[in-house]
Amino acid sequence: LMVPGYTGSKEDFWHLLPLLARAGRPASAIDLRGQCDSGGPEDIAAYTIDALAADVASLLEDADEPLHLVGHSFGGLICRAAVLAGAPVRSLTLLGSGPGALGGQRAALVEVMSPMLLDGGVPQVWQATAALNTSAAQPPEVAAFLERRFLASPVAALLGMGEALVTADDRVAELAGRDIPILVACGESDDAWLPSEQADMSRRLGAPYVTFVGAGHSPNVDAPDAVADALEGFWSSVEQVVHG
């Protein structure tokens, strides 16, 4: 089960899912409440980490057997909370995620976005974000989707998730105390939680750590083949231990 990050959606795993399926690992990706096609209320309290983790936990509990869980970025914090609350999993992969609150320039952008959301709503924030985007031009269909996805977000979702993202507690010690196989993985040029920070988290967890060459904060988009290989290898190692 794949869980996206802040302002993300199930489509963030678009290129990864077919690779996993061809390797005999059919997987599903979701929109969290307030993302893309899920919708959600205009209530900031509906978008805390614990509230979103309860949604993920409900899917895990309804599965026929424990699933391998993958959380990207903010989704990793949500998945961690679901696991710590007792949701059954075979393993947990933290992909481009960190030990606690996001800092640095990305956190500053979240802070700047909050008053803009209250003043001009989601469209104003989208226009400002698009004006700041200096990356390479995207295919028209991709640009159109990204705009549609962002504009579908309730104001409360962006405010609530943003606040949760920049104030999250460091719960690594709690997670390390659980008997759950964990993989920490990130792009070599991740600019959210730095690779050094994620490597330190892996040491605290006693978990393997993988970096993806040529990838940034979203290796699932930048290097899906490498991510699929890493996940398959990790999951196979977990299952070998279980079946001994």
C-alpha cells in the first residue's frame, strides 16, 4: 500500500506500480482525504497526522493479510503513526521521509502559504507556486493534472497537513522499539529531509538505508526502476526471514 505526501496523490506512484506488478508485486496507491479525488471537509482537525493515520490503518485492517506499507515524505509520518497505533503491516518503507518536523526552505514555503490560503484561497496559492516554479517545462497534460490536483484540495487540508508537517514530533525511538522490518530510502539530492538526516534515522532504527542516484525528493517519480528493485529486494528479505 503506497501513501503519498503533502500536496501529492496516488499518481505519484504512476510509474512505480506497473514495475512492481510485473515483478509479481501488485500494489495500490491512495489519495489521502483532502487530496485529488478523495475530497474532504473544511475542518483543519480532520487533517492531523493521527486522523490521516486512522484512515490508513482502516485500509490495513480490512486487508486479507498484513501488507507492505510505503509512505512517501509526509506520507511516511502518517504511515509511522498508523504502525505505532497498532495497524498490522509486514514491513514499513519510509521513502524520502524524516524523523520529525520538516525544516529548511520547504518548511518556510509551507509557512508562507498559510496566510495566502486564508486570504486568497487555493487558487491564489497555486498561481504563486506556478510563478515560482523554475523547473523544466512539463508536458501540457502533466501541467494540467498538477493544477487540477492542487485546486481540488480544500483549504483546510492544505492548512492542516501543512501545520502537521512542520510541527511533527520525532517518534523514531518509539518506532525502533517495535518489531517491524523497516527500510529507509531517499534520492541522493533530496532537499526536504536531507539524506544525512535520513541516514541518521536509519541508524537510530537499525534499518537498512538506500539512496537513489539522480533522484531528488520523489525517487518514485525520478527513478522508479531503482525504487522498484529496492522494494522488491527488501520485501523478499523480509519474507525470507518470516518463512525461514
